[in-house]
Amino acid sequence: MNDAIPDAFDLLVCPLCGQDLTAREGSLRCGAGHTFDVARQGYVNLLPGDARPGTADSAEMVRARTDFLAAGHYAPLARAVAAAVPAECGTVLDAGAGTGYYLAAVLAECSGATGLGLDISKFALRRAARAHPRARAAVWDLWRPLPIRTGAVGALLNVFAPRNPAEYRRVLAPEGVLVVVTPEPDHLGELRALRDGMLDVEAGKADRLASGLTGSGLFRLTGSDTLTYAMDLPPGHAADAIGMGPSARHTEHVAGAEAFPPVVRVTAAFRVSRYRPEPAGA
């Protein structure tokens, strides 16, 4: 990593005592002596030993997502996410980073920024830690208090991931931006018609999620755009689109490529929303 750009691990605090963590000889250590080893793949696991992975993406889900994203099917969304982040954001936190695909897109556009991806799946973070030279990654459960210094984040990405409004407000700088991506109701609708057991996107879900952020008095909505386009998916990528998402946990088995016609035209539909923190005491 460029010595002129701060290391994204500098955003982290010890999840046990709250002190700053310092990188030393392949590990992160705090002043109280708590030590967390950095895996050879480049990520650090900060979760306590009794933590459960819950809905963490499996190795097969990560493989499906990697293949699907590498084909460029969500490249327009990655560009939209990057465009929503100010070029001088400084530090980027991707909460629910997965393989780091969107974090890498932001860092590619923000040449002076450093990025940290949090996710509960170690399989995903093995890739996220290498998604970009200025990216780091840490295993963490987003429902817990984040092991991030207060006010240290310039931009926070939340793409198809859980939201923890109070913690997102705490870690964002006063001038920071929260970028949230949610699926629209017609997203992947054609695949749901072909494959029983896929989860629907509830009508009005994005509005309810937005209310959870603004109704708390923690954030204000500053802009929201929809992005809709058609994807022509070969059978293998149609199967990956199911296998990489939450529907993979709710079907008896994920359909293989043989279950689809030679080309499946599928709708991609997203909402990209931008929020700013409300001033403290507002």
C-alpha cells in the first residue's frame, strides 16, 4: 500500500476493549495486548470465538457471485455506486462487502481513498482483501457495534446488506455520505418466474428501509435514483444469479445451467440512495 495513503486497518478498534489497533508483524494489536492475526489471504477476523456465522455466504455462494460479477452483469451498478461517492472521501467502509466488488469500483475512482470491507463470511473476505491494492477486510457481524473509530469514515457503502443505522451514523464523519443499494420489485423477476422458491422483493421495501434511516433522526435522504436494464444471461450465469443471493438458502437446491434456455433475458433493477448524517442534537 502507498505509504502516503493511510492503511484502512487504521479505522479499526479492538472489539474487546475499544482501544486503537496497530499492525505489527502480521497481526493487529491494541494497547491492552489483545491480538488478532491477519490471515494469509489478507483479512483479519475480529469476531469473538463464540460468534456464529449465521447467514454468512458459503464458499459456493461466493464462487457464484465471483463468476457472475466478473462477467460484468452488475458493472452499471458498480459505476453508479462509485459515482455516488465524493472523489475526496478519504476513507470508505463497505458494510456487507461480500467479495469487495463495489468497494474496488469506488477505490478505482477515488485515487486518494483507502477502503475497508466488513462481512461475516470469511470466504467472501478472502477475495475482498485482494479486490484492490488499497482495500483491507475484516470479519464482523454488522448487527454488533462496529469495531470502527467514531467519525472516521468518509463514505459508507451498504449494498444488499443489513443496516445498522445508529452505528453507521456513529462511524461516519459529519460530512460523510451513506450509499445504500436495494433491489426494486422487478429485479430478477424473470428468474423467479422460471424457478420456484426464489424470494420476492416486497413492494415498498426500499421506502420502508429509507424510513428506518430517516425516521430515526440519524440521517437525511439527499438523493435517490433507480437503475434498470436488461441482462442476457447464459445458463451458467442465470444459475449463478440465484446461487449467489439469499434465495440460495431458501430453495431445496440451486438450479444448474441445464435448467435454463440458451439465453435468459433478465431485468436488473436497483435503487441507489444517498444519505447524509443529521447533525448531533438536531
